[in-house]
Amino acid sequence: MVALLIEEDSLVRAAMCLVLTSWGVRILDVPSLLVAERAVAGAGVVPGIVLTALNVGGAADNNDAFELLPPILERIGFTGPVIVTTGDTSPERSGRIAALGWTRLVKPFRPDELRAVLAECLPAPGGG
């Protein structure tokens, strides 16, 4: 499986890459949404899952995943699960994440919490 990982914090991104690759996940990792589409096109593969921090617009106007991610996903033909990692637990943000059909994972999180969310979002191998 290929995962698109969008995380602005280079240390968090590196740690998530280490954990995910140790589980056999191939990673396309980028620091912002502004380069995500180009990374997917360059890899020549549509990811099976997207893991993104909420505030990864990479632009001065502080756009976040709510505004920027849906059109990118549409352009790359992505229809799989999206996991949003965020420290923001406000009802408004949680509601927006849920309304988009995305899954929220609250930062900071442990590897076992990430694994549990992945298991919930992805079909079991051989399960169709």
C-alpha cells in the first residue's frame, strides 16, 4: 500500500515515515499541500490512503486541508480514506472533519493509536 503523508513538521514527518515503513507501507511524504499533487504525479501512483496534518497549506494565507485537499484529491483520482492529524479538538473542527468523511487522529498520538486508525480505515488484506 502507498500512503501520501502531508506533514509540515519535519521531525513528525520523519517519525511517521519510520513507523509506517516498518509496517510495510510505502510513503510519499511532503511538507505541504502545495507539493502533494506534484509528488503523486511524479510517483506515478495514486495512494491508497492520505494522512495529513490539518494546517499544511504551505501558503501565506493559512489555508488548511479543508479548503485545499478536496480539489487535489479529485484531480489525482483519489477516493480512499483520509486521516487528519491535529491537536485541535474543537467541536467545529471535529465536525468539519467528520462531515467530509475523514477520520481524525488527535496529536500527539502513539504508534499503536496510528495503527488502530489505519486498521479501521483500510480493508483487511484479501477482504476485497
